[in-house]
Amino acid sequence: MTADLGPAGYLAARHFSLAPGDPVKLAGVSSATRQGTVFLARVIEKGGQSLVLRTAQGAPLAIAGGEGRAAQAKRQGSAR
Amino acid sequence: MSFAGSSRLNRAAGKFIVAGAAAFLLLIAGCGGNGGVIVNRPSGSGNFTTASFKGQYAFSMSGKELCNGVSSFFTRAGSITADGLGNITGGVEDVNVCSGVYEITFSGGSYQVRADGRGSLSLTNSTGTTSYSITLASPAQGFIIQTDASATTSGSLRLQDPAAFSLTKIAGSYVFDVSGISATLNPLSVIGRFTADGAGGVQNGLYDSNEAGTLSGQQAFPAGASYQLDATYGSSGRGLATLAGRNFVFYIVDASRIVLLGTDFPSALVGEASAQQNLSYSVSSLSGNYVFQLGGASATGAIVSAGRFTSDGAGNLSAIVLDENSSGTVTALPGASSTISGGYTVDANALGGGTLTWTDSAAGTFTYIFYLASPTRAVFQETDSNITSDGLIFAQNAASVTASSMAGNHAFGWTGVTTDEVDATGQFSLSSTASANASGLMDFNAFSGGVQYFDVAFSGGFTLGANPAARNTLSLATNSAGFPPSTFKFSAYLVDSNTVLLVGTDSTRVLLGTTLRQP
């Protein structure tokens, strides 16, 4: 089975590293896409580290950027 | 991806795929390089000067910013006044960022436009200064990207008509298309139409929303739809509106075009409303040759598409050609051994809404909805499962286009995704030869690598297909010191010899673009 974790940059930016052979746990759903049926992972766990990858509706959080907007986090000091 | 050869390896590109019990890492190089503005900026050919950018301009953009160190979607729209001498003398913008929605006035800024229409722009407000690259297609419109290390955005600039900054000028029917993210961080597209009464009232509002592939179906606007000019910033064409049950600030470009920015934080939407021709729309309203372009997100990442079709005015589609790039998987239809047939409907209410469907014998069925602004233009939304994507349909006039008629200078803008958002704008010159005919310069914000590149030289070819009304190709290879050698490949669909819709066909990036002929 192939599991899709979404854009890699999202994981990398959250310091969630993967290497060949790593044991992982995935929670998600299988879904039909134009590229065939894939397992859309919503949460990935590895070595006690957990990361939410998708919204409850299955959209990659990478699209929105994820937790920052949801949590109404404080901004960095950069200009708008 | 092709950003190789840099001195440092940054974020992984492409996608992580886990196969079976063992994790398999698909890692495709990284981004890197040196940013910074080059003082003596080179230029391609053209007749623009700093004086070409003069007047009030409305802009709208969307992109990504660093929010507590992580990439976060955001939108901005506003109005600036350029004095033609390189100074921004005022303006206002609204931004929907990760901490909320803010209205911010500009205290100043500066800009420069070079002969090829490319330029640099800085805008100063109470939070600091932001930097942009622009490319003018004409003194009336252009492309804009943000080129700060902490943010990248892309969008458009349009010269405003201050005579239209009144309620009475915003009268008649409009179609609209806004996209972005919902309050629950799903990709969201809303398209529709409404009639403005010239006094702040809205009638006959209809919309269709698509949130992460969940469709609303056609809905009437909830009660409360209205619009009003801003008492403080009315001279910038700014106002407030409630449309389709959502709140927006707007900036009037002219009586036929309004920029919209959603203010229902944490949802963030941006788009436009444009005048709808006053017709009783029927199936015969969509007749002739058309091109289209869509961009958005699927369940696996970014998705873009472009193509063309012929409509017989009786509900039947033919000569359908399509390129789709879904997270780097490129599908070109019809395939070598497939055929496509399709059809469409127009709503019985005669307000311009409709459905469109085609089926490829190998790739399956593609479904869409649209709202016609006129028989030559429509807002467009894909409605397939797990896909949220929207864009435009244009009537096509390309049958007689030749390499000679394409020759000239063209401004362009690209936006898309590698590891994260990338945006580019620039200009190229096309000679009248059939291939190896393109050369130009562009600015490029590789946000995922935190690197901005300026004046990247490239060359390549815009190659017309056997039928220029169908698929053509654009291939541009960079050849600039400091920019990782890259070749950007697109399928190109002609609106006409002046306007080309681009969809990237590289497996390592998902790009969507437009080129506009310069005078």
C-alpha cells in the first residue's frame, strides 16, 4: 500500500524526519484519486513523535500552513 | 527538483511516500543560493520607464508567510498611488495573516521600472517595509510578486479609475471568484454572481462553494448581502461587502472590476468580481472555441490544469485538450489511445450558471461548474471529488496564430509549489523563428529555501503545435550565475496571440502562469 503524507516541506519544516526503514504508524483513510487509490494519512507517528498532516476533511495542512493560523499565533516581527 | 548545485541543502522537495511497512523516502535535492537586490539591474528590450507606472493601482495577492517559523497562507489587497517619478505617495492595504486581518496605510515607498517593464517596488507602513518585483504588461496592468525572505505572494496590479469610486458606479450584474482557505484550514473556492443596485443593495445572488471537495451546490445568498464604500479610504476605492454569506473588503479597479479580500479570519480568501453582461443566458451563450485555466489543491497537494474545448452552442463539447499537474503527476489528454467527449448545461434561470463535464476514455470523468460573465468569459470551478480548484474560461481566437504573430515582448507571472510556494515574474522576447526563440529575465522567490533571485536570465523556445488552438509548449532554461540551473516546461494554451495560459509540466514542481503581450 502507498500512503501519501502530503508535501514533504510540511514535515521538514516541523522537524519530522523520515528515512528508509523507519517504522511509522499512520492514521487516515484510503481514497480514490486520479492517480489511483491511495492512503491519505491524517496523522503520522514515529518514535513517540506525532504530526497531524491533514484536516478532518482530508486536505493537506500544508495548503494552509497549518497550526499558525488556527492557533492565531503571534507573528514574527517581519513587516506585513 | 532542479534547484541543485547550491552550497547548502535545505528542505526536502517533492513528497514523502510511505510504502508498506517500511518508510521509503523520496528526497529530491534542495533549494539554495544567494539572494539580495542587484544594484545595477539589467533589462531586456522594451519601451517602459519609471513614468510608465503612474496613478492609482489596485493589487491583490496570495501566498505564504513565515508565522512562528512555519509557512502559513495569507492574502493581501490594496491600493497604492505612484507619482511616475519613483515614489509611492500613499495608499492602504488589507492583509489576512496568521494573527488576524489588518488594515494598514502606506506612509511611502519607492519603485523603479526598467525598459522591459520589470521593476522593483517597496512599500512602507507602520510595520516596516515590504519588497516586490513587478512586470508591467502595459501602464494599466501588470504582475506582482513579493520578494521578502519571510513572505512570498503573487498577484496582479491594475490601474484604477477614481471616477468609479462611488456606489452608483457599482451597479449591474457581476460574477465573482474567490479562493483560499476556510476557517477549518481546508482549501476553499467560492464562485457565483450577483446584481448590485448602485445603492449598496445586492439582488439575485447565487454561489457555489467547494471546500476540500465538498460541494455546496448552487445556493442563494443569505440575507444581509450588501456593499458600501469606506468613509475613510474611499479615495482608494476601498469598501466593505457581504457576499455569499461572507465578509469582504474590496477595492474598485473600475466599474467593471472589483478586487475582493475575505475578512472572516481565520478563513482567508482573495479574488475578483467582474461585470456580467446583461443577457438572458442559455445553452447557446457558450458557443465557439474556449481556453481555460484552473489552480488549487487536491487531497495530495497542489493541482493545476489548463486546456481548451469547442462548444457547439447546443450542449456538446468537442476538441477537448487538457493538461493537469497534480503534485507533479502530469496528465495530458487525450492520451495516445484515448478519446474525450463532453457536454454542458446552462441554468434555466438564465443568470449564467452552468455545468460542464467531459470524459476521457482512459482517465475518467472531469466535472466543473461555471458562471458566464459574457459569452466570451466565465469563472470556473472544478467539482471532482477531493479537488478544490478554480479559474477562468476565455473565448479563444488562435486558429491563425503563427510564430510571426507571436513575436514580440511578453510579460509573465508564475505561481506554484516545489517544496513550498514559489513565485516568479519577468519578461521575455519572442523572435519570429519557430523554436529557440525566447530569451528574457525574471525575478524568483524560492520561499521554501528562503532565497530570492533577481534578474535571472533564461532562454528557450515557445513552440506552436500543429494546431496552435490546441497544445503548444514553452520551455525556458535558466543560465544565470547564482541561480541553480533549471528548465521550466509548460504546456501553453493561447487565448490569442496576446495572452497565453501556462500550466507547468515538470514532475518536480506545480506551476501555473500567464503571459501578456507588451506594447
